[in-house]
Amino acid sequence: MADDDKTPAREIITDYAQEHFRYFRTPDGTVYAQKNGHPVARPIRSQGATGSHRQELMVGLFRDGRGVFNGSAIKEALDLIEALALSEGVQPVHIRVAPGFDGATWLDLGRDDGQSVRIHPTGWDITIPDPREVCWRRTQLTGELPLPAKDTDGKGVDLLMRLCNFANADTESLALAWLIGCLGPSVPVPAPFLTGPQGAGKSTGGRMLIRVVEGMSGDLRRAPKDEANLIAAVAAGWVTALDNLSHLTPDLADAMCCVVTGAEDVKRALFTDGDVYRTGYRRPLLLTGIDVGLIRPDLAERLLPLHLVRPKVRRTEAELWAEYEEILPVVLGSLLDLTVKVRAVKAETPTDLRMADFAHLCAQLDAATGLGALSAYRASLDDLNDDVIEGDLLAQTVLRHADTIAPGAAQRMTSTEWLHLLSGLYSGEELRPLPKGWPTTGKVLSDRLKRLQPTLAALGVLIDSGRTREGRYIEMACSPATPPHEQQAF
């Protein structure tokens, strides 16, 4: 055969690829390849260790007797495929949890055969999702889950709680509500913060919770040094668990707030001058530690304290995890049963809590089981407010001054006047020096009070700001519906 009659390698590869794979683009413009009939999709430009589309294309061509092709031919073919895919429809890809059709949600079991759990209003079943309904994206952080057991009669929940060292039933109900929330792709959930004395099994308890959703390969990690590393870890998995926290920098605390309630990161695309790469994320987050020191008010609203106690009987790691792995199918099956039951219940949404979706989930759990998760959640937020006040001398000083304001009355001054008043109140007659971190200008004071607004409002002190012809002002009032609080000690 003459050279002119030979089919170019790039055409052979392109024809084979379009015959065996479906190509589409995501809302951020990334082109993915999905093997026909399989729910897992891979970005065509990926070179990841979990297997790239280039590799599966090369293997398929070889095994089907089409030949072995060099890198330049495959690159030319993929360039054409990518260009063609940009004119196709848009479909998102999901990690671990995804919304489906008709009110259903999906849980990726991480299996090679693509079997997943479809959670629908009448129950749940194990099946392979239609690729046009759900496309899974997997990374090195995507572990394999066992096939969940059917007809568990709820005993899996009891087995899990028996292995964890939770302090009481209220803590167990909050942990259970969080696990159910992790199965909802559209429900932002607060970050559990497992606390307790040394030896209470905080790290072990954290692993047990995340492995219900992430499989036995799920593990805790050290806190990243900066926001960029945190976002990279969050974007590659579903549940992110940080172990043994002892201090939170302001930047890391702000990043955690974004992870819990959702945000988007925009960076310049590699090898370009004007293009950008978008990464949207909202993920369940879990923390462990004895104490992280000062908790910022905005982060406190997004935390879920789970208290643990030291066990009376110690067990070896090998024995503990062998039992856990054995009961994990039953635990997962019971959790899925309870999730279906909770989602079927109607409950009012509390309108006074920041994490309203999670509060509504707690109300549904209470209606379905009678556990009292919502009251436990409110009590945990009250404890966090107390922690914020105890760690913030400015908040304590504001509360001390608020005791002098009559209920229902208000006091209005400029930020500079407030700074002078509060500084003098803290220093007292003995002219005590102002502590490190005390506001130095009216603007700094105004910003600090804005962060403290929710915490102070929970104690009946209302902070507002505005502008008149004379200039800006800050107003402090005491809610008439809330009795005066007890004076905070310095």
C-alpha cells in the first residue's frame, strides 16, 4: 500500500476514542472522557497517579489490536477531541456525593465496577448510575467503600457509637446528624471539632466518622501551613479531616469558614497570560484537638463541638480496627436507612441559626427518632459563644459596659469615642495597660465589633452601625427580651 493510502495515526486514534468514550465539558470548561457505560470520568489532560485518559486510551488501542502509537499522534488526536468537546453539552462531575434525578442523591462507593448507592425518597439501592445522570471524578483520596448491608434494623448506628468515646447521647446525636449531612450534596454542615482530655481517642473517633463516608483509606491530616494547601486537599476529596489542632491562624480560620459554607478559588491558568482556572468547593470538614485557643466568632458559628471521654478499657489498634472494618457494611447500611427516614420527615426550619440547613436536618432527625439533636446543637453553640467571650477581652469589656445600658435603650457614638470609652473601662482607675491585640484605631474597633455581632447578639447586646450628616456611628443596645447577663470576669 502506498504511503498516501495509509490512514494517519491521529485519525485512527480519534475514531477509536469517539467509538469507545463519551467526551463532554464541565461548567469550568475542563474536558472529560467517560468510557461508555461507566460512570467514572477523567480529565483528558490529566497525568494523575490514579490513571489518566491518555493511559486508558493507549491500553485500549493496544488490547483491541489497533496498534501502538507514539505520543505525538495521541496528542494530536486529543487536541482535536478537546476542540470538538467544547461544542458539546455541559455536565458537572462530582466527588463521592452527587445530586440525581427526581430528588435522588448518589454515593460513590469508589469501586472499579462503578457500583454506587442511589438514595431516593422511598429507599436506597445499589446500582450503576446512568452516565448522563451522574459523572464521578476520582482522585488518590477516593477510597473504596464496602457494599452496604440491607435490613440492618438500625443496629449499625449502635455498633458505631459503642466504638466511639462520645461523652453523652447529645454528642452522639450531633455526630449522627453530621454523618447524614455528609450524604447530602446540597447541605452545608458545620465542622465537627472532637475535643476531650488526652487519651480520649479523639483521632481514633475522627477516623471512625470519616471512614463511614470515605472508606478504610480515609485518614486524618496535619493542618496545612497556608490556605492554598488547604484548598488543594479540599478540592481533591469529599471529607477533609485535620488532626491535633492547637492553634488557628486568622487566614486558616477564614479558609475553614469558606470550606464549610462554600467559596470559589480563581487562579491564572498555567502557560497562559489571560486565562483563569476556577475551583469551586464546599466540603464537610472535621477537626480534632484538645484546645485551639482563641476561636473567632465567624468560625465558631460553623463548628460542631463533639466531646469525648477517656475509655475505661483500652484495646489494641489491630483489634479495634479489625472490628470496625467488619461492622462497616452494617454501619453504612444503617446510616443509609436512617437518611431515607429522616429525609421523608417534614420539620420546620429554625430561622435564628446561621447553619439553617443543618439545624433543619437536626429537626428532621428529632422528628424521625426523638433524639433531641436540635436542642443539643443550640447548647453547643451557646458553649462556643462562651468560649469566644472568654478568649476575647474586647468582648468582655463590651458586655461589662452593656450592663450599664437599660434594657430596650441604645447608646450611639463614633467609633473613636467608643474606643476611648472601652479602653478607659478596661484600664480602670489603676490604668492597667491595654493587652496585645487591642484595637488601636476607631476603624479597627469597628471591624472587630462587626465580627463579634452574632456572639454579642446571642447575649442580648445588639451592635449596629450607620451614617448621619455628622458622620459614621456605632450603636449599642440591650435587647428588651433578654435579661441582663452576668458580668464577665477579667
